[in-house]
Amino acid sequence: MEESEIEKIKFKVFRFNPAVDTSPTWKIYEVEVDRSLTVLDALLKIKEEKDPSLAVRYSCRQAICGSCGMMINGKQRLACFTRVLELNSKVVVVEPLNNYPIIRDLVTDFSDLFKKEKMVKPYIIRDDVEEMRNPTGMYLQEPEELLEYLQFADCIECGLCSSACPTYSTDHLFLTPMILNKAYRFSVDSRDKGLQYRLPIIDSEHGCWRCHFAAACSSVCPKGIDPAKSIQLLKKMVTSVNIFKRMRKKEVQLTLRPHAAESPV
Amino acid sequence: MKESTKMLLHYITGFLILITGAVHLIANNLVVFNWIKDTLWYPISQGILLAAVLYHAMNGLRVILVELLPGSSSGKVISIILIVVGAIFFIFGLYFLLVLFGGW
């Protein structure tokens, strides 16, 4: 690699250990970066070479696990998905995600999100129990049925959307874009029959109606999902079911497997 | 009442405010449309305007307060207070409408 491709960039990193510190502090580290270096690589370099006490959460390093979400120069981003030189800044400010309790330094606590996720039952619910236990066929979907939820199924649960949400910053009981997107993804699926079980929580005081369509969630999503859109569609779905007592969803039919009756299950 | 019903009513009252508010402004500010005030529909539209404005305003306040003061029981307390305040304003407004149009 040529010498000219390497730049010295200052990293201003948020440091706070709630168990020991009374208030947060900022530490500045200088790192030599090339054009391939991501913010996560730089933070790990700091951890290895300069300050081993720095706490960072990461896993896959390729924007799949959603572990390394943090505020980078004031915006919610995945550290592994953000190249340092793309930020066009001589100083990179790294902070923990907004709206979540801090565990330590850049690591935030998602337990509130996961608790809320359980409440909306993020899985396909069906009433044909016997078919679920002893399957005789498949629920084949039309391409347009798949398109209804495909975009919203890409969520990696990184929590960036909920961190950017202005409603969640004041109302900690709000279900948040990540959870509402999950609820819509499963409710719109033609194989699912579980909306009635999700309705009491989605249509509650802190459910989908508290979204004011600021769309900050959609602007920060690293997977290009549009949670703001899914929440508006969820509102439409809830209104159709609750007030007009009708569901637009087409029910998917069971397609029997050939020779299903003869083959042992 | 379900949250979706409350919010649907919020949108419907918003639309009603647009219509009845326009009737109110036109009838009171354009001389050529002064005759609207002599029809039976005018006091009815003003009654609808009063009810719609109060519901829309009180529900809007409820939404703001529920977000600013989240809590397991705060929503209920906020709703009760706003229903009482809204009812007082409605009775007061209705009395004025009856004095104006009903000859009380």
C-alpha cells in the first residue's frame, strides 16, 4: 500500500462505566487509517494497541448480526458498515446509541426491545394445530404475497431505527419502529393468522398510533427497510380489522405434498 | 374505547373542523354569504364545530401528555381529566350556542 493512502484520523470516543464513573468522559485516540478501514476496525485497533479497557460489542463484521450499532458523527450507523474515510472528517465522534441504557462505553442494553418483541409474537401463528404437528403439505405463496412482507423481513434487529425514533426518546413504553415492523411483517404474511393475538398490544396507548411519521427510522436503517412505511401500513391494517371488521389478506391454501398420505412423517 | 377508534375519530373530527370551520368563516366574513346564518343548518354546523374542535383538541393533548408522561396508569388519569375538562367546555359552548340561536 502506498504511503499517501494512509491518513491520521482522531477518534473522540465516549467512555462511561456506570458501575464506577459518576459522569461520562471523552477520550481522543489517533489512528492511522486506509481506505478499507471501517470504524469497527479502528475501534478494535484502539482496543488492541492503545486502550484495552474500551468496551465495544460486535460479532459478524459484515452488517448481518446488528451488534455494532453506535452513534458515529451524530448519526446511527453500524460500525462495521461504515468506512472511516467515507465520513470525510478528520475527527470521528463515536458514542453509544441514543434512547438505550448504557452498559459500558459503546455497549447499550437492548433488553427492553427484546421484551417488547416477545409481546408482539414475532412468528407465524396458525390455528391448524394438527397440520403443524404432522405436516402433510406446504403453504405455497404467490410472488405478490411474498412481496407484501419481503422488504420488512430483512431486519437484523440492530436497533438503529428505535435509537433514531423521536417518540421513543420521550415515551419509553412506545413499541418502537423495530418491533412494529416485526409485527407488520408477520401480520401481513398470508400464512399467518395471529393478528388477533397481536392487536391488544399493537393497538394500545403506546402502540402503532404513537408514531408521528418522522421517518427518522427509515433514514438510518442499514438494510434499506422502511419501518415508517410498515407502521403506516400497520395502522391501516388495524383500522380495517378493528373498525371495518375486514381483513384484506388473502388466505394461503395448503398444497398437499405428493404421496404425503403414504410417506411416514 | 380502542386506540384505533380514538385516532379514527381524531382524523374524522379534523375533517369536520375543516368543513364547519370554513362554513363559519365564510358566513361571518363574506357579505354575499351572510344568508347562511339564517338557515337551520348554520347552528347545527356550529354545534358540530364545537364538538369536533373539543374532541380534536382534547385527544391531541392526550396524545402529547401520554408520550411525555408514560406510565402504567397515567394514561387513564390523563384521559379522565381531559374528558371532564372537555365536557365543561362543551356545556359552556352549548349554552352560548343556545343563547345565540335558540333564544335562551
